[in-house]
Amino acid sequence: MAERANDRSIVDRITNGEFVISIQLDPPSGGTSSADLFRLTADLVERGWTMFDINSTRRPLAVSSLAIASKLRGANCTVIPHLTAREALVRGICSDIRSAYDLFGVRDVLIIRGDPAEDDHRIENGALRAARAGSRDTSPARSAAAAG
């Protein structure tokens, strides 16, 4: 029996020295149908592509990357749900991953922090500037406290 593309994890492939390439696909959102994504994936598998990164997105009404990966598990390809943890709770992510693994056999997941929102970026930069300024503070009160 021939080994299916999704029978080995990405870690196994990399450990065995294989060069790994995946195609990133965006899940449907709004008025787009999941069927279009499934047709595209089937066409790419027929052309020899076997690994797909299903992107997470902040677009309104987007289909979950874990749900898409779960559905594509039987399509003779390796599917890697790509989760952006920026706006998610750890418990929620763990629950989703366990469900995808236990119920649908999803074995590989890519979790990234994600880009900061514009407001977060300003806050982080402001806090960083304040921290740096505090470490270089040469005010008399700080100098006296350090000496005392």
C-alpha cells in the first residue's frame, strides 16, 4: 500500500532531511464558498502539490483554518492550520487544536503571535521608550536613591 502524503508529519519530513514546501491558502470569508477552496486544493494536489498552510485571518466571517484543515485531511495532502494567537486565549487555542487532532487527525499546526494591532504597537513602543528612559534617568532623585 502506497504511503499517503498526509501519513507523515512535517516534523518527520524535516527530521529525515526532506526539503519541505507548502502553499499558503486563505480560507473563505464573507460571500466566498468553502467549495471553491476545496476545488482549488484538489486541483493543486492533482498537479503534484502535497502540503498546504491554511492561513488564519482577521477578516469578518472567515472559516476557521482548523475546520478547513480537518475537512482536507482526506485529500491526500498534508494540511497545516496556521493560527494567529494575537487575539486568542490560550485555553481556546489548546481546545481547538485538541479537537482537530482527536476528531479529525490534524497532526501539524503552525502557531504564530501575529502582527500587533496599531494601538498595541503604540503602547508597546511607548512602554519601551519609557523603560529605556527610566534606565538612563539621571535625575537627582534617582541618583540619590541609587546611592542610598
